[in-house]
Amino acid sequence: MRKFLQFLPVLAVLFFFSACSDDDGINADNGFTYGSIFVSTPTSALIVHDVGSMSVLFLNGAEFNEDTEQFEGDLVNVINLDFESMDANDVATGVYTLDPTQSQDNSFFGQVFLTFNLETGEGFQFEIVEGQVEVQNNGATYEFSYSLTLDDNSRISGSFFGLIDHVVD
């Protein structure tokens, strides 16, 4: 019960973000379900680290600073998926399985950040311990579908469809 009471503020903030909506053409289905709460993730980014190694971020509550090529925000929800892809600078179509060592192609690992402050590092951070991500890459348009288990045994499932907002090489 004590853990639930400690986590209650997180659920309240997640509910707030799920209730906020704007009508600017963003796919309303982009987001994830945590418990029974849907959190939209209207912002996305692809960060290329090395040949075949990249991160894809799905975010809520973050602003991208073009000068620093960094995201900023104090109540941010983030799905961070790090991929090893067969494609040198892109996430190739396929099914990706969890592999924290990323020793094989078509693997991923990642973290989930909830009500997280990107400047102070305060908030909730979870490691993904099980899951799979299905990717459809049609040129500039992507479709991601994911089902993940976190290190606290909670589950997150979600999807993204559309163009990636920010690409950082």
C-alpha cells in the first residue's frame, strides 16, 4: 500500500497529460498505456549513434532545443528504445527482440521515464527487461508497435505512426 501511495502522484500527472490534447494534426493514437492510463507521445526523435546503432524516442512534455540538439522539460514522459538495425542509418522494418548487450542485429534495449525532469534527473526511471518492438519503415513514415515489461514488473504497450519529428546525426 505504501508503494502505491508513493506512486499516486505519478498516476495523477500521467492522467493530467492524458487529458491534455491539442488538435494540431498529430496522430492521437501515438502513445502508450501504463496501467489503465493512456499517455500520448506527440513528439518523436531518431538519434543516430553509429552505423546501425540508433535511439528512437517517443516523448510527452518535452521541447527540442535546436541549438543544443537536446530535449528540455521538467515533467516529461519518454519511451527510449535503442536499436541495432540492419540498416546503417535507419531503423529497418522487422521485429526487434530485447537484448541489453545489443550483440545481434534486430535487437533493442531501453528505458522508460515517467514524470521525469530532464535537467535534474528527478523522476521515475525504469529499465525494459522484456519485450518486443515491431517496426514498419516506409521511407519517411514509420510505424512502431511495442509491448514492454519494466523492471518493476509493470507493463507498457504502445504505438507510433507517422514522420519522425527530429533527426539527430
